[in-house]
Amino acid sequence: MKATDQYFDGIAEKFARNIYGTTKGRLRHLLLLEVLTPYLDNRTPMKVADIGGGTGIMSKAIADFGHCVHLFDASEDILSLAQEFVSDDENIQVFLANIQHIENLSTYDFVVCHAVLEWLAAPLDTLAGIYHKMKPGARLSLSFFNKDAALFGNALYGNFDYIAKGMKVKNQVRLNPNNPLSPQIVLSSARDMGFDVERISGIRCFHDYMKEKQLSDEQFSQLLALEKNYMEAEPYCWLGKYMHFMLKKI
């Protein structure tokens, strides 16, 4: 069966709860903001494309810095949640669009593509398409599900049969990424395309390996500080459940 891109129509509410209504979702968002803030703060207002922007959490955060954000997503159900969430923000516009069919990326100063590639049938081809459409000097904030971290975590949990099957199962859970990516492959591909890699960060380098994930407010604050301290330090950054690359088209 030919692989296809995965969208979230029919499970939008479940997606929002599982991704954004959890400690891990909150932690991911805060760590991504930690990486993005130097590129967004005290800047002349930019035109930003949030590709696969989902329910608008990141778009809203970027707009709060004073930038104009266009949120694109391929799921009508997800976009209905986004429309409701950002309805009072004049700096955000929402568009229904498949990632491969966004043709005006050359008009944006900054492109955000977080947790999208791992849901696509041809992620590296899509990344190349984004590169070719971007204007020189524009930046791409790229985050994706880390295949190496997924393997490491499954080994810790004793899921040896799952690993032996290539971490693929017949009945794939719809909220599990169907195409996780090796950071080194993405890194090499991005450089070959012509991107300059400005910054490499691991997102949730510790949280997903913890035995106890029910944290008090104090413990969460301590974990957040730990994650921030080590998110760019080797070897920890490569164990992030998600990787983040700040890329610039030369």
C-alpha cells in the first residue's frame, strides 16, 4: 500500500487534548518558545508562515511578539479549533492548505514547520520543496519527531518486538507519527539543499525517559530549567523526543 500523508479530520478534539492538554505538550511548547524567542523578540514585524499550525497555539505566541502570522493546515476540523482560538487576534489569518500546495512562501520572512514532517509520506521531498519556495535570507524553524529517540525510548521500555519490526505496526495509532526521522539524515539533507544550520536543539531530552511523569508545579519548573540548560548540549540534545533545527536559506 502506498504511503500517504496523515491528517486529523475526525479526531481534532482528541488531537488537541493529547498534544496540547498534557505536561509533555506544555513542555514542548515552552521549549520551542525558548528557542524561537531570540529570533522573534525586538524585531521589525515579520511576515510569518506557520505551516501545519494546528490549533494555533504557536501562531498565537508568535503574533504576541507583534508579527503577522498566516496559519496553514490541511485539516478542516483542526482549523475550526484554530479559528476559534485566534479569532480575537488581528495579526493572525487562517488558511486551509496542503503543505505541498502552499505556493507563496517566497513572501515570508520566517517559516515555522513544527511536528509536520513525521506525518508525511515524503518528508524530505517536502522539505526540499519548502527550501526552493523560500526567499534567500528567510529562516525556517523546523521541528520533527526524532526516530533515534523513539528507538531509545522503546528499548528502555522493553518493546523489542516493536523495534525489530522497524517500529511499524499494522494498526497504527492515528496519533503516533507514522514516519519519524533520523536527525542526522535531516541535518545532512538540509545542508545539501542549501540551508545554513544556525542552531540545533533537543526538545524534551529528559521528560520522556522519566519513570514518573506526574509532576508537581515545583517539579515541572525544575524539569523545565533542566531541559533548557541541556537542550543544546551534547549528547543530551540528540535524545530529545523532538529535534529542532533553525535553518536559514543562504
